[in-house]
Amino acid sequence: MTNQTVTVSEAAARRIAKIVAAEADKKALRVSVEGGGCSGFSYKFDLDKEAQEGDLVIERDGATLLIDEMSLVYMAGSEIDFVDNLLGQSFQINNPNAVASCGCGTSFAV
């Protein structure tokens, strides 16, 4: 599987590398989609030791991001970014498949 379907911004890659470096037994950030949240689906972020069979593995600037096959169905074409502004710091997923989202930015509908 190629990483053509999801992109990671430079800012997100820097933040992922920094977070993972602080955890001795972790190697990557895993992003997944699960049912629930205000709009039907929500994003979940976890640190992981290694990729699982079928995972999309995206590497950029020393950072590794993992997305499982089921989540990739909902995230195809997305860009993962990291924003640091007056409202705070957060990963943001710009998902072209989402037809609605909530104010918290972590829940969406397709």
C-alpha cells in the first residue's frame, strides 16, 4: 500500500517525532477512526510500538504514522496537520470525505 492517500504536513511530522521520542518503547503515532463522537465518527490518536499487518505506514522527517485499513477507508485523501495557535495545540485532519464535523474538530460524518 502506498502513502498517496493520506499526507502529513511538516508541522505534524515534527510534532509526531517529538512525542514519540519522549516514549522509550513507542515508535509511531497511530491514527484511527472509531464510531461515536458528536457527528458519528471520531479520530483516535495512540502511540504504538510497530505497524500491524495491513497498516498504511507514512514516514516523513523522522516521524512514523500508522493508519489501519478500516480507518483508511474514511481517511482517504486526508491531510494530517499540527496547529499551534491562540486556541491551543492540536492535530487537525483535513478530511475531504467528511460532510459534517463538530466544533471540537475530532468528530465527523461521512
